Amino acid sequence: MASANGQARPNADGASLIDSILAGQARAVACLASQRTALAAAARLVAVALRGGGRILYLGAGSSGLLAAQDGLELPGTFGLDPGRIRFITPNGDRFALDGAAEDDERAGEAGAAALAPARRDVAIALSASGATPFTLAAARKLHAAGVPLVAVVCRAASPLAAIADASIVLDVGAEAVEGSTRLAAGTAQKAALGALSTLAAAELGWVHDGQMVNLKADNAKLKARAEDIVARIASVGRASAAVALAQAQNDVPVAIAAVVGDLNAAEARSLVADCDRHIARILARLRSVAVKSHTNAGEKPVQSGG
């Protein structure tokens, strides 16, 4: 049997359905490997927008819209991004409800895009498994016409959405176990792509360092404990010292790290963090440079690294 995209669809009846579903899920994750270059290019577009004070504009309808919302809503807590710099264009606004008929409303897509007063410094991330959802495509065209860089996350390379995008992430998931149910393999692939994309962008901005989410928002007990662990690891101090530094920095992880590593007070650390755009690697490099100059001025020979 063949699916709508012309690929052979596995027999998904009776006891074989679970095997077909699991095989589809495995393909969904595996297909991202071929999109390394596209993911990196898309991440750079997002990083450039955020570095320049722009916003991420997520757009999608149906399951794709819900996946877009999930990724965007998690960015403030994970990477400390101001919620006001994350906006959503979906058929039901911020209610994130499913409305099948609304997916065909091109005028609503255009209106949703226009309502956000898009600017060239923003970046749009458009999700559509088919790459042709009328609402999403209309919104994407409106944003692109306004000069907004566009990232497309689609499952069909030959699609109108991919054709207008500045960076296209094409997820070839093959046939769905249940034909047309794009919440299965396509949904998993889109979720994985979004997670990779936003994390790569955060890393380029210095919000991920040595595998740690160093710009997280520590607003609950679990995240405060994680923040203490991050400061302790990167600053090479005990948990008690890390906790004190975090308290003095008002739970701002980069400020706490700068204060401990550079022996700075909170105001000095905060100024340094702002000057380095909260990029942890730059902060640490600046502190090392200051330490070397201090030793040199004191008549000490800088310690040479091995290698």
C-alpha cells in the first residue's frame, strides 16, 4: 500500500501496528542526521535575530502549531529568554486549541502575521508537515515579504513553504503507520528538530556551556539546585560557595559565575556579564585575560597551558 507521498506504507493492521509505529518513531529521529547543515544554518538565523534584539515568531496550525508552542514556551525557563521575545501565530492565537477548519484560513494567517508588526530583526520558524498548510503558508509569506528571515520545518522538500524559506529543515520520515496522522513520525521529527534548533541557537549565544544550560531561569527548587550545580562546576567551587554566590547574584547564573571566578562584587559581575552579552565563554575568556595581565603586571610569568 502507498501513502499520499508515494512511498510504500507498511502493513499497519492488528498486532503489527505497534511495530509500524515504533519503526516510524525511529525513522523520525534518524532523519535529522541528514539535516545537520540545515539545522546549523537555521540556528544561526535565530541567534542573529536574538543577538540583535529581535523576536522568534513561531507559526503553525494543527499538531505543528502545538509543537511550535511547546518549544517556544520552554525557552524562558531553559535559556532565560524574555517571554516577550517569543510570539506565536496559530489559528487560535495563544489558546493553542486544535481547529481543523482554521488551518485553511489564509486571511487569518496573514492577519496573525501582520498583527505582530514584524520587523527585519525578527526571525520566523514555520512548521508544516506538508509544507503547504494554507494558514501557515499565508502567514509565512506575509512575514517574508516584510523582510523577516524564515526557517521552514517540513516533511516534503518540494513544498511551497520550503521554497520561500531562507533555511529549510526537511524531515523525510517516510510513510506514517496510520496514513495522514502526522502527529506520529512527522510530529516526533518536528519536535526533535525544534529542540535541536533552539538549543543550537542558544549555544551560539553562549547560553549553553560545557553541556550546561547556563542562562536558565532558576525559579523553583529543582532549577535552583541545578543552578548551584552549574556554578559549582564551572567556577570550581563547593556547593555552599555556589549557593552564596547565586543568592548575591539574585539567582543569575552568569553573574554568579563571573563573581566567583573573577572575585568580583555583584555589581562588577553584572556589568561584565552585560558587556559580554551573557556569553559564558566570553565572560570566562575576559576574566582569564584580566588574570594574566594582573600576574604580568605584578612581575609574574603567566602559567603556560600544556600541549
